[in-house]
Amino acid sequence: VEYSDWPTFSYGIKHIAKFIGFQWRDVDPSGANSIAWYNDYLANPANEALLNRILEYNEDDCYAMAAITRYFEYHAHKNQVTTEGQTHKGEC
């Protein structure tokens, strides 16, 4: 795909994943927050709940990327374009 336009605020993982229906378990997921959580954890390594929050956030980021990949793969196969520019739907 040479060009793709999405009705989202940005092309970041959070916006694209939310658009296709993925939801993070955390109520306020963001890379900036995960850095703050990690710094807080370093200051208090006994806080296992905070460590689990960080791990769940990172795990959800991986799941979000997998969901985006599956979405693209599905639509790439669903709408394959030949060299003649004809669209063949549903042949995969």
C-alpha cells in the first residue's frame, strides 16, 4: 500500500488500534505515563502493583501491534490489486 488515509487524530499505535477496536486495560495508557510509572517504580521497587501496571501496558502495546498487523493483512488479502489495477475481492 503506497497510501493510506485513516480517520484518526494521528497515525500512532494508540489511535490506529483504538480505531480498529482494540482497548488497553489501563485507563490512561501512554508512553509518557509508562516512563513516569517506571521512574516511580524505581523509587519504590516494592510496589508490585505498579510493576504489574507497566508490564500489562507493555503487553497491551504488543497485542495492539498484533491487532493492527492482522487488520492490515486481512484487508490486504481482501482487496488485492493486480498489476493491471483491477481489484479482486475475497480471493485469499
